[in-house]
Amino acid sequence: MQYSDTVLLLESNSHVHFRTNPQGKNIVALVQAWFLNLEREIAEAEQAARHAAKEADRKAAEAHRAKLAVSLAKLKRDAGKT
């Protein structure tokens, strides 16, 4: 779940991630994949804004992209990636 200032990751499984050495190293890969997916979604929103026929649609796509970009920047900053 993504909120304006928080992202909640919840996974229900067998805890296989903690059988790795070091424990939990797969979690880093999952988070990195999540970042890549968010960046892809931002790029798609940019493309939608460029191709929107109506001004309202363009503004909505730009607002969505901006919101995603802010969230990604905060997540990366909090994770020490910037």
C-alpha cells in the first residue's frame, strides 16, 4: 500500500527469504525490483501525458507522474540510494 509519506510492503509466505545467507538478501532484490517497476510506471505516465488528447487527461497524467516521482525520490532518500 502506498500512502503520501509511507509505503507498506506486506508479504505472506513461507519465510523462504530468511533461509538465504546472509538472511534476507532476497528482500533487497525485491525492493530494487519494486523501485524499477515504480520508475517504469513514472515513464508510462509521462508518455500518457504527452499523448493525451484532452488537456484534462494530460494534466491528470502529469499529476500522477509527479506524485509517483516524489514518492520514489523519498523512498530512495530514506533507503540511502541518493
